[in-house]
Amino acid sequence: MALELEGTRGVAARRLAPPPAPARSRLTDPRLLITALITVILVVGYWQYHILEIRSLAVALFAAVLTESVLSRALRGRFANVQSAYISGVSMALLTKPQGSLLWPFAIGAALAILSKYVLTRRGRHLWNPTNFAISALVLLAPGSVAILSHEMGNSLATNLVIWAMGLLIVSRVRLLHVTLTYAACFAALAPLRAALAGVPVLAELGPITGPMYQLFVFFMITDPRTTVSTRRGRMAVAVAVALVEFGIRLANDFHLAFAAPLASAPPIFALAIVGPIAMWIDLGRRPVAAARPA
């Protein structure tokens, strides 16, 4: 009788249980799409614009993957998926422009990016986007040796259409399209004001958002799911704050204010490096402890 009752309960539980979620198509898996987009940007940058060397890419990837593997094994007892390391390594190779033929910025930058995920944390979550932190640190600590990619990749309409189409698809899939659109709208709304205050053409202020630095910024940094706050309204507020801080950095440099000079090479990246971790720290402090732990 007990066995019959237990079997009946099992059947009832199976009937009441929700149906299993459909398997995610590998072709539309956001992780695969993210890797595909960064690879497209890499290939375009290498073949069409010649903005990086194979040895620089190899050094950055090796340092990122090695650091990720060692730290994950040592601190978590397992080898981590290296997709994040691949994205960080490629981003460092694309964005970092050292003086001459220096290779150490690629190695140090990639290692710093991964190290920040394990050290600069709260409740098991890292506070900075890895590449954002590494780029900011390199440019601030070694301004005489390291610069950042600016206009070298050009503003080809066809190239931008492909990259933006893929990027918008990806952020839509990870449900962060509102972050990209909020930031882009704020950037566009503030551009005429910057142009009027600085006495420059509006298109000169709008143009940078089509460049490679901004493509990496809006699709990989400000929309990084691991370093965005937990609510939709909060994420939109952070995007607005980043755009406002960037506006301040740009305007301060237009008026040649000394304090802003170290930030002139990458205003959006430094703006996120300032606003992002503060927002994450506050957000994580408000969450229940269990919710803040990584799965």
C-alpha cells in the first residue's frame, strides 16, 4: 500500500510540474554570439585595417587564458570556461596601443583583467568589467607607454552595419538592449550640448560612437551581464550616469582642465570605471546574500 501511495504521489507531482524548458539552440546561444561578434571585430580589424599584430594577440590571449586557468584551479578547484578569457584577451589586443613594439602591456593588461574578477569582488561578484578595469589601469599607470585605439579602424558604413546588427542582436538576447539604447540615446542627446559649449560641429561629437572603441564599449563593457546591477531601472540609471560622467570628462578636456587630462584618451571607459563599481557595490549590498552568490 505504501508503495502504491508513493507511486501515485510521484505521478501527481510529474503532472503538476512545469514542462521542461526547450533546449536553447546553439546557433542563438548568447555566449556563442558574443564570441562570434568579438571574432568578427578582430578579423575586420586585422585584415581590413591592420590595427593589430598576431604576436600581440597571441601574448594577450596566452596571458588571459593562463591567468584564468591558474586562478580558477587554485581558488575554485576547477578549470573555468575560457570564453571570458578569450573575450578579454581579444579586447586587450584590439584596444591597447603601446609605444613602439612593446609586448608587456598586452600581457600585463590581460592578466590584470582576469585578476580583477577574482580579487576586486563583493559577495562573489566582480565589480569591474575585466577589460574596462585593465584598460583604465594601464592608461593611468603607464600613459607614456600605453595609448588606446581611437580612429585607426575607420568608420566604414558596411562594417559598422554588420557589427551593430550583431551587437544589437546579442544584447537583445541577453535582455540588456535597454542599456545600450539608453546610453546611445544619452550620448546623442548630450552631443549637441557639448558641441555648442566647445564650439565644434555636432557631427564631430556624434562621430566617435561609430568607432571601434565604442563598439567594444556598448556591446561588451557597459552591457556585461556579470557587472550590471540587478534591476532594469537601475541598469538604465547607470547608463545615464555613465553618459553624464563621460560628458563631464569630455567637456573638461575641451576647456583644458588639468584634472581631466589623464582621462582624455578614453572618456567612456573611464566613466564606466568610475560609475560601474560604485553602482555594483550598492546593488550587491542591497541583495540577499544567497542571491549575490554565483551559480
